[in-house]
Amino acid sequence: MLRRLLAVLVPLLVAMAAAFGVPLAAAVGQGETQSVYLDRLSDASRFAALAENALALDRTTPLAEELTRYHRLYDIPAVLVDPGGNIILPSDASADLNTPGVREGLAVAFAGYRPNPPRVVWPWETNPLVVVEPVGRDSQVVAAVVTISPSDGLRAQVLNSWLLLALNGLVPLLALIGAAWPVSRWILRPIRRLDEVTSRVASGRLDARADVHGPPELRTLASSFNTMVDVVGRALRRQRDFVADASHQLRNPLASLRLAVENLAPHLPDEPARQAHQLAVEEAEEMGRVLDALLAATRLDSAAAAEPVELDELVAAHEPAWQANAQRAAIRLRLDIPEGLRVLEPPGGLGSVLDELVGNAIRLSGGTRVRVWARHEEPEDSVEDGHVELHVIDDGVGLDEAELSVALHRFWRSPKHQNISGTGLGLAICSELVTSAGGEFRLHQAHPHGLDVAIRLPVAPAEQLFDPTDEADGRPDEERKHLSRPPVAEQPEAKDPPAGV
């Protein structure tokens, strides 16, 4: 917006300066030309008066000497021409009557009129300044004096005057252009304030309000924005209340139902009844997992903004649990996380996302090796701090192209894992969490076989510090992390491995 405003103001200022400067430059050129023309006309008039007496007395020698001295002194040819167009008294043999403007001037002079003043001599023109003065009056014109003045000095003088004029006009023009920057920023200040409030609301601070003092249109926009934030805040509060109520109202009946089903075990008479009982217990457990996953997915919209975290420290904190699960599944787990990588983690915590991905790779891949590695990706723009790529790769069965295209859909499960407990929500929740932190979540086939889950997160600015007491939506960060953390080991989708894990 600022650039657009400057793009409008600066050309207008330049056009305004040109509107004043161009006519003034033309007037300066006309004034310089008129001044030189009057000087040459005065000389030609003097020679015409002398020539009239000299021709009448037939004493032209003093006039010829006068013309020659004039030529030598000013380097301006001056000649006396008869009505037939022949030179009577030359000041120099180099005088050329075929010079543009001479013949036209002689024709007017011998008709008994003084030629019109010449037009403005512009700096880019090279024609000389021609002045023709008749000797005699009306029908008594007996000759004409012609002076052919080189225009080099006149053109240089006009150009110098223009340069001086441009310098005098450039100073106020630059001052106006320089003032356009702060004036534009002052005009756009209410919009910047509204944008800042919008950014705070987008980061989860629903208590932010726009307080704009500016034009009536912007004040109306700010009022509408505040009303919108109030409506969104009430909707989110109702959603959180619904999540809390659903959690309380559904968990207790579900727990009671499961307990009641389990208590039926001693009263079952035969094996088919016990198998049906076991199926009912498993379905009750599955309902509990689905409930947890749905609550976690619902809380995504209430998550806080992304927060900086040291990647190596986070992985080190989760490594013991990963290694224990990998050993129980007879899978080799390898971690390659460089030190000093600091990223903006998803609002639900990057650790919970990695728990889900590593857990899926161990439980569902069907492979023997899992590798977790990361690297820093240099930024293309010097303004940015770059990104960190994090990969979880296994060497299992992986997913085909058709499965990769739908693997991030909620409740989707691979046909290979239909008999393994899970809800089909884990990858979808992880993808939404990573995306909410400004990152990217992608699934690729590993080579020669397996699944490569790639997470791309922005590098945390060095000055950004984590404040665990910060409140973005009225909840402490630890509570928000707990609420938005996806349930680990609930996603049964297959993960893939890389080559050379």
C-alpha cells in the first residue's frame, strides 16, 4: 500500500514540476534568443544607415572596412546585398547566402518590410541566427544588410540557463518527494495498526481489539473488525465449552458401559458368548480412542501460536520412549539431529507430532529400520531465516501413489492396517498442526521401499523467546499444549522408510 501510494504521489509531483518547468524553460530560451536577436538587429540597423549614405554618395570603402572589422572582431559575417541577390560589399569571402533563412529574409526585405524575428533557438539546433535589415524604406529599398551569427554561444547560454533552472527546481522537487514518504506513512498509520491487530488475532490473541483514530471510513472498518473478533471469540468459547462438556458427558457413560461389559465375563456360558463379549470390549475401547481423537481434532482451532523450540533437545527428551517401543518391536531406530536447530514448533507441540510419526513407523510400517533426521535449508531471500526439514523414514511396505493422495484425510486408513487398532486421525491432525505453524507436511515414497514423512518448519528468529506463561486464548501454554496434543499411537496409517536408513 505504501509503495502504491508513493507510486501515485511521486509521478504527480514530477508531472507538476514539469508543468511549471517546461513553459518556464521555453520562456528562458525565447528570452535569450530575443536578447541576441535585438543585439544583432541593432548592428544590422547601424550598417543599413551607413550603407544608405554610402550608396547615395558612392563612397563604399569606409563601409567595407567597417564590415570587415566587425567580422574580425565578432566572427560574424556581415554583407551588403543588392536587389538582384548579389553581394555588393562582403565582410568575408566565406559568407554564404544559401544559409537557411537568408533568401527568405532578403525576399521580405526587398519587398519593403523588415523580416519577422526568428523563432526560439533550441540547444539541439545548429542553424545560425540570420538578421536581414533593408537599406531604404518602402519602395526605395536599394540593398539589404545580412548578418549570419553562429548560434553556438546562444545555444550554450540557453542550455546553461536551463541547467540552472533545473537545479533550482530540483531542490524543492526532491524536498517534496522526501516529504511524500513520511506523509504516506502517516496516512497509512491507521491501516498498519489495524494490520497489527489482525496479526495478533490470527496468532490466537482474541482479546486484541483495533483502536484506530483516522478517517471515518477506517474507524467504521475498525468497529466492524472488532465486532467480527467478538463473534469469532464467542464461537470459539462455545466450541471449547462443547469440547469440555462432550468430554465429561461421553467419557463417563462410555467408561460405565465398558465396565458393565467387562463384568459380564463370569456369566458367559460358552465359547461363542465369550468371543462376542471380547468383541464388545474391543469395540468399547475403540470408541474411547475415537472419542480422544475427535476431541484432539476439535481443539486444533483453539491452539496457540507457534513457539520456538530447540530440535535436538526435544528429540533427546522423546528418544528413550521411542527406543523402548522400537526394541519391543525389534526395530532399529536411528536419530540424526544436528545441534543448534531452532524451529517454530506447532501449537500442539512438535514432540507429540513426532511421537505419532515414529509410533506409526514402528507399529504399522512392517519394516526393520526407522530413521529420524533433520537439516537446515538455507533461505533464498536474505530477509528470511530459512527452514528446517525433518524426516521420519522407515523401510516397510509404505503406501502407493493412490494411498498417498488420501492418506491425510480424516478417518482414512490403509487396507493393510484395518486389523490394527487406530482411528485414522493421527496423520490428519499432525498435518494440520504443522500447517498452523507455517510449515509443510508431505508424504513421499522412500527408496527402495517404505514411507518418508517430511516436515518443513520455519527457523525461529534468534530474538524470539518462549514465555510459558503467555496466554493467547485465555489458557496457559501448558494447558493449550495438552488440549491440542494429538493422541499418540492412534493413527494406524502406514508410514514409509527411506533407502539407506
